[in-house]
Amino acid sequence: MKRQNRHRQAGFSLIELMIALTINMVIVAAAAYLYLGTSESKRNLSQQQQLSENGQYALDLIGRDITNAGFFPSVREMTNGRAFKYQNDSISKSQTAFNSGIFGCTGQSFSPTTFSCTAHSNAAITADTIVINYFTNDAMGRDMGQRVDCNRSDVQGATENSGRTDAASTQSAATPSTRVPLKPLFVSNRYTLSTTTYSIEGQSISTQSLACNGNVGTVYQPAIVGVESLQFLYGVYTDDSLQPQRFYASSAVAALGGTTDPKLPQAPWDRVVAVEVCLVARGLEASKSTTSAGAVTPYVNCAGVSVTPADRFIRKVYRKTFALRNNLTQTILPAS
């Protein structure tokens, strides 16, 4: 008779199985926690990088225009008359905003139709507006000669430049619509904030954007998304050192009046030699930044006040001062 070997069958007991499942659950939970933490850190890092890019680009965009303020491709005479009148070649506008290289509105927008400060169309926006005026140098062509405004429109189409180009000629065969200027063309760029709505992963998000309007059109075009505060302060000099004694809001500049030195320009906007730009950039995606204690990270706004955000968007303040080089290098002549 053949004997059949019987092997003893063995397995996990219920207690051993429960212990194994518990250990596996702990490992999975730890891995999930690590993944979520890494994902949040990656999102925060991405938002910080985006904030830095947007904030720095916004400062550079405005700063490049500020350094052009008051430019005219000729020798400049500076008397106690209008500073923005070059060799009797001033533009045919009587508005205060066009009488100097720089102008501003405190907490208001600048109207492209009435050429004056006016309330923002959105009451939630409290940003300042800056108006930057200069003339073009067409010797280097359309782009290098700065013949376009901040909306990339050829300024020969602006009302202020009527009669300042040769209607019978063009600058080159490649750009037949660009007429040769008889006189330097006038450019006026205005920067403020506007409301913008964008979509991320199907979610609609409303924010504010840095917006610009040139003197060819009448609409502010968004340029950089995620800028929710904008402030300008103006450095004004009062003596022949041409050094700013103080920085003022635009509403205070207009109230300064003249100086006791008859050789200096009497209009206060003509004595602005520096502009401090401050803006608050906001992340485009929700990504809360917290302190080591777990609290939402506060930031100091342009007014110097510490603010703790109530939402999950990271914010950062960018501030920089730009010199009006065309006012700093001017030659002051005695009044005629």
C-alpha cells in the first residue's frame, strides 16, 4: 500500500494579518503625507518664482519708460517757462498732463479722452496712475527709435502728432505705413491697474493686472497679470542741486507751487527728478505660504502696513526708484 505524505498547511493568524495591515496603512499614510507636502512645497516654489518674474518685469517695464520721460532728440533749454517746451517745438495740447515729462494721479485713473485724472471704472481698484511723456528718435527706425507706444501702436496715428509726419513719404519700403517724421513724434504712455479674469484648470479667477494705454488708443490693455497694488511717489528738487528733497504723492506735487529761485522751473512737475514705484504681485494659483507655527505668512504693503492675506494666494512687494535722467542732465539757463 502506497503511503501519501501529508504536508502541514500553515498561514497568518487573524492577529498577524491585522498587524500587517496596520503597518501597511501607516506606510501608505506616511507616503501620502510626504507626497502632499512635497507637492505643496513645489507649488509654493513655483508661485514664488512666478511672483519674482512678474514683479521684476513690471518694475522694468515701467522703469524703462520713466527713464525716457522728457526725452527730446535735441539740445534742451531749461528756463523758468515750460520745461517740456523744446526749441519752440511743444505739442499742441494745453492739458497739464502734457506740459512736462511726467504726471500722475493718486488713487485714480487717467482718462485718455479728457486727459485728466478720473475715478477708476472699478471701485475696488485704488491704484495710482502715471503718465510718461517723451518724443521719439526715428534715426534708428520704428522699434529702436521708440516710435511705438506701450500698446505697440505707431504714434504717427495719435492726434497730437497730426502734421508732424510727411504724408508723401515713407520711412522704408518694408514699412510703407510709417511716414518720415518732419518733427519728433510725441509719445504718452499711462500705467495703472485693471481687472482681469483668467482660467486655471477650469476654475475662473478674477484679479488685477498692470495695464497700459498709449496716446494712439483710448483703452487700457492688460500687460502683466497678478499685480494688485500700484503706488508712485515723486522726488522733487527745490534748488539748483537738482536733488530731490522729498518724495510726494502726485496730489501733493500739484500743490507744491513754484520756487524762490527764478532760474528754476516754477511748475512742480518740471522739477521731478525721480519716481519711486511700489507694487504688490499676487500668485496666480492658490498656494498658501505659512510660517513655522502654521500661520499664514503676512507681508508689508506699499504703505508700510503688515497685512495677513485672508485667501490662499502668495503676495510679495516690489519697490524701486528710477531717475528721470533727462531732468537730471538738463542745463539751466537764465530766464529770458
